[in-house]
Amino acid sequence: MDPMMKMWVSFVGIGLMAIAAVIITLARLKTKGILRGVLSTTAFLLLVIGGLLGLFSIA
């Protein structure tokens, strides 16, 4: 993978992690019940995908 592609992959990973942080913050402050669980699960998945993209861009 060329360096420019690695840069864009890492940017997407960083963006997904930032979105996950915003979602989990909103879920914990503003929601209750099943919606909170759905948002937390979504945030966790985005965090994992963002982390994997970050690792992928290093290799």
C-alpha cells in the first residue's frame, strides 16, 4: 500500500474513533434503556473497526 493510502486509512480510523467517543458520551448522558445499549454497542463496534484500521495503516 502506498503512503497516501495509508494516510487516508489512518484518517478514517481516527474519525471512526472520534465518532465512537461522541456516541458513547451522548449515550451515557442523554439516553436510557435499550437505546443506550444499541448506541453503546454501535460505539464499541466503531471503536474496534477504527483500531483495526489504525493497525492496518501501520503495517
